[in-house]
Amino acid sequence: MAAKQPGEDCMDGRSEAQRGGFLLRIREFKPKEVFTWQLLKTLAMGQGLAGLICGTAVSSQYLAAEFHLNTPMLQSFLNYTLLCATYTSMMICRRGDGNILQILRRRWWRYLLLGLVDVEANYTVVKAYQYTTLTSVQMLDCFIIPVLMILSWWILKTRYRLIHYVAVCLCLLGVGAMVGADLLAGRDQGSTSNILLGDGLVLLSAALYAVSNVSQEYTVKNLSRVEFLGMVGLFGTVISTVQMVILERNELSNIIWSWQVGLLLAAYALCMYALYSFMPIVMKLSSATSVNLSLLTADLFSLFCGIFLFQYNFSGLYLVSLVVILIGFIVFNAVPPPTAAAVSSSSSSICEEGCYENPGATEDDSNRDEDPGRIPAEVEEEDEERRADKTDSSQSFREETDGDRSVEQSTKM
């Protein structure tokens, strides 16, 4: 009888773990292991971001309804200016590779495209309200979730499981309940001048937001939060200034300034600034998809504020929608989706006793994996330095051995 190879034992153990993993999870389910402090912190921070979006929505609605001010690029310009004044200034004061000149020399065109994507995502979603209804915006804006999952699978190598798709479906059902409550309450507001154009703008905005959020997650987890916010603030300020001068110069000249208008613009800018500043922190704890699932409750918070501020009709479906979305968010984060690195580490941990997938791995390789935030160019430079050190050490060792041999020969003579 032929003996099993170590790799066959590893594969057998892995297949048995896959077959019985789901049943074992059900039997060994412990609520304390699901409702961890990490999950509660992520949930609280996500709802805090939703509250900031609610602040931007309420201030924008006051500006449009009470003061007839419809200047989305001006509002975006204020946000990007705050980001530029804070984070770009921090990058200017840095030294070495984190300095703004070094980053612009290496990756300026990437951040230029990212700034353009972010500015246009904010602009198109506001512009869509002029052509389509609120119901269409709320429904089609959820298009960001599947686009995010596809981009995360393709770019970030995130591998979702069945439970994550179930959680996303729960969140979308909650959004459906919210839209149904709007229809029953008669809140199908908005223009119907060109519904097809408006719906297309909403879908375009969702796709652009997905690209921006995936880029943000990659930058925050591999480079730096300050670098992302500083470069987006810099290029966003330039792009929004040019677009504001071209598209909104007539609206800017017709603004009737007052302390109420200034206060509402300041409230909007501060809410957006806080949203941009804190979102990378939450993304680093979870993922872009998880953050956007938690942001689905922002419309509900705006509706609850509208009940007191704008005399909206209340519906019990709003509470049902909130509960369903929160349940879907908790289910999604209860089992974090593994990335490619996590999958490889978990598969290698199955074969702990004499079964290794990479027996030739060295200590330098393990140290390299522990620091995913380094740039590939820096890693290549370090590899070259290691090779040079090894060659120098080998040459010095050869010279020492040759010297020892000559001394031995001289003593023998």
C-alpha cells in the first residue's frame, strides 16, 4: 500500500474542513463571538457616517427650499478646500517619501483621475434630482453595492461567501421597504422632466462612487490616509474650481447672501469634511462594501429629521427598513470576507504538522508579507540591497578562507 504524500494529507484535511465547516459553525455558534467589540465599533462608526450624510442632505434641502440655492459645485468646492488646507498642508510639511513632491512625481496622474472621478460622482448625483424622482434616486443609488463587490473581487482580491450575498440582499430589501414607505406617504418628489437622463446620472454616480471607494480602500490599507485625503483635496479643489466657474457662474452671481445662507453652507462643508476624514478610518477597520451598506441608513435618518423639520408623514415601514438594513449589516460583518492574502494564510495554517505549501520560504519573505503598505519599488530596492549584502559577505568569506589557507601553507613550509 503506497504511503500518502504530505500534500495529499493536506488536501484531505482541507476537503474535510470544507465539508464540515458550515455544520461546525452552526453547532459552535456563540453570540459573544459574533457581537464583538470590533463589530459594535464598526457599526457605531458606520452610523456616525450616515448621520453626517444626513446633515449634508438636510442643509442642502434647506438651501434649495428656503433660499432657492442650487450650487452643487460650490458646496463641493468648500469641502475640497478644507481637505486641501488640512491634509495637503500636512503632506507639504513631511520629509522623505511622504512629501507631496515625491508623491506627485510618482503617482500624480492616478490622483488626478481619482479627483476627477470623486468630483463628478458628487456632481452627477445632485444633478440627477433635477430630472428624476426621489424614488428612482433611492432605488438606483443601490447600484453602488454590486459594482463595489465586483471591483473588490477584481482589484482587491476579496472573496465573498454565500452569507455576504444574503446580507446584501437583506440590506436591499430594507431599501425596498423604505421606498415603499415613501410611496405610501406620498413623498415621490422630484422632477420628471427627463426621467431617463436622471436615472442614467444616478447609475453613473453610483459607478463613480464605487471606483472612488475602492481606490480609497486600497490607498488607505496600502499607503496612507493622509496621502489619499491630501491628494483628493488638492486635485478636487482645482477641478471643482474650474467646473464651478464654467457651469455655475450665473448662479453664483444671483446668490442673495445672508447669515442663514452662510451658516447652511458652513454646516454642509463641515459635514462633508468630517465624512471624508472619518470614512478612511472605518474602511481600514472593515471594507468599502461594508461602509456603503451602513450608509444605506442615511436616507432613513434624513426622513426622520424631515418628519420634524419638513412635516413629512411617518410610516411604520421606516422602522422596519432600519431594522432590516442593520441586520444585514451585522450579518455581513459577522464573517469578514477573506482577501487573497487571508485565504493563502488560512490554507497554509491547515497543514501545520509537516505539511507546508512553501517549504522554501525564508524569514525575509515572512517579514516582507508583514508590511503590505510598502510600495513595490521600495521592496525591489530592498531585495537588491539584500542580494548585494549577500554577495559582499560571500566574497569576504572567500577572501578570509583564502587567507587562512595561505597562512596554513606558510606554516607548513
